[in-house]
Amino acid sequence: MAQITVMGAGILGLSAAWAMARRGASVRVIEARRVGAGSSGGIVGALAPHVPENWNTKKAFQFDSLIMAEAFWRDVAAAGGRDPGYARTGRVQPLADEAAVTRAIERGENARALWQGRAEWRVVPAGSVPGMRLPSPTGLVIHDTLSARMRPRGAAEALVAALARKGVSVETGSEPPGGVVLWATGAAGLAALGADLGQPMGAGVKGQAALLRADFRDAPQLFADSLHVVPHIDGTVAIGSTSERDFDAPDSVDHQLEDIIDRVRALSPDLAQAPVIERWAGLRPRSPSRAPMLGPWPGRHGHYVLNGGFKIGFGMAPKLGELAADLLLDGNDAVPDGFRVEDNLKRR
């Protein structure tokens, strides 16, 4: 039986641990701080697809992962008895002008082929989709049925519970034992990888978000004015987020979040008076390519890296976990081009 240590109890590390434990591997999970200490402890939870055009490896991979997510999270919930708050509730986006309408219609035609009939991207009248009201200058909106939502903290808790049923607990520590190790340690892990390799391998990008008390739990999420507005199963709506490369403190909130709150209140009359019940800030790992990063740690035999996936990590996690299991347990490298660690290395 294979013995694997996963360093990091965020969404990527826990998903990989779950995939390997289900295949019978002996898995340890070691976390330096707490479960979901980084961006996996956030609040937004938007699992939204890339635009269906200019198709590439990353977009195709994300589509596959979003499609498999429903069964993945259903199995996790059944195994551990904890609800991750997953639901494929869709998404609505306003259309600002006739040019935007034309592009959206073209993208809908693309989606029919690229999404293989498993989800829709349609242009429909504003107000025709039940949920939060969203005015649109053209009177039209995009409604896609591929987007999903999930409570980030709930997802991590559900995975921890499922792993416990497999005899895997999350230990506290920062040093792995000998043997095969998968490093899924978020922004801190990118810094450590870069220091070891002598070149930048990405960084943490700060995000600020807020949670409102408003019960639209069955409604589609909204995406407007570059903001995600995501209803959750517990009667809250998460909104965010900023993307800050320069900041004084990674976990502090400031006027930028207040601006987001004001903009969201202006977007939908249903949220104009919704009370703010939580403000959050944290770092999201961004690899040099922005894509997820999976593969051997150069120069460290038996050590692997699973990191990155800026803004798309939760949506990518089910398929990335399976790829990590393929690689570490079977030696089967099905990692797409552009996702490998060496793909992010600068040529010297």
C-alpha cells in the first residue's frame, strides 16, 4: 500500500488526499496552522466557468472538473455526513449594450459545442430567471447553467469528515516525514518553492470579501461590475472580491471592501438593505501562468507540488485531486501542458 504525506489542508490538498484514500493509499495530512487557513477558509465560493470561446487546455480542464463536481461533492457528503453547500444553481450576468448582446449570443452558440450539451449559455430577458433582481441596460442578461456555488469552509469541513471515515486525520505540523510528499501549501508554498529554485514561482494575491444576510439560497449567482454575488445554502450571500498584489497586511480589510459592498447594494435592490455579517481577507495563490501547478518538485526526489489555480482552485479541485492520485500512486502523468511545475520555470 502506497504511503503518501499531503502537506496542507486546503481545498487542493484535501481533494488530493481524498482521491488517494479512496484508492486505498495510506495518507497523512499535515497542516501548519488550521484547516482552510488560506483562501480555502474564505467565503465567496463561486465555481464559474471561463467564457466559451478561444478554447484551450485550461478551459477544457475546468469544464471537465465543473461537470464532475456534482458527483464528487455528493460522494464527499455521503462519506462524511457533512454538507459542503454545493449546488449547480447557475449564474446571471447583465449585458451593457448591443455589442455585448452580440458577443453573448455568439458565445452561446460556442457553448452548444464546447459544453457538449451538458450546460447552457443563453441570452434571456432580465427578470426571467428567478432569484435576485439584476437590472440590465439592454433588458437582457446571460444565464448559464454550468456555474455552481459552494461554501469554501463547508467544503473543507466535508472533506475532513470524509477523510476521517477513511482513517485519515489532519495533523498539526510543518515538517513532513520521509517518503512521498505532496506540497499543497498555497501562497506560502509558492514562496518556498521559489526560494528553493532561485526564481519567483508565483505569489499570494490578496482578496477581500463580505457576507450579507439575505436568503436567496436556491437562486443563481450574479456576476456584474467584475463582482461575484453568490447565494449560499445557509441564507447568506457572499460578495467579492478585490485582487491586490500590493498590500500592507494579508488579512486586514479596508475601504476597498466597503466600496465592493456599496457597489453590490447598487447592483441589486434585493441586497440594498442586507446587513453585513462578516468581512474577510486573505491570500489566494497565483502561479506564474495563473493555471494550476502539479508535478514533481525539481531537485527533490519523491516530492510533488499542487498549487496555484488563481480564482479557479475550488472549481478545479475535483479533477486536480484525481490527477494527483494518478501521478503519485500510479506514476501516470496526465497533467496537461502548461500545468506542470517546469512549465512555470523561466528558461536560463
